[in-house]
Amino acid sequence: MTAVLPSTTGLLGLWNGTNDGEHGYLDYATGETNVNRPKEYEIEAHDIRSFDPQVNFDR
């Protein structure tokens, strides 16, 4: 029998650069920015905290 892991789906937004190739900025006073909207990726995330045996990253 296979265990069913709790999971959820959603969108993950990642850095997508600037519209002018320069360092990103946001002027809070005016709202002006050169930052592009984030790249959005559909994801499925799983809750692995209850794995037995526990997950670790030791080799």
C-alpha cells in the first residue's frame, strides 16, 4: 500500500529581470520601477515532514 502525501498546488513567482538590463529598483514615493513581472511557474508542493524514515540531506 502506498502512502498518500498531503499536497497543494499553486503558482511560484521568480525573478524575471528588468526592462532595461540594469539593477532593479522601486521608487516607493512614485511607484516607478524597472522590474519585470515575475515568471510564474505552476507547482505541486508535498508535505514531507511526516516521512518515515525522516528525510535528511546527509550523504
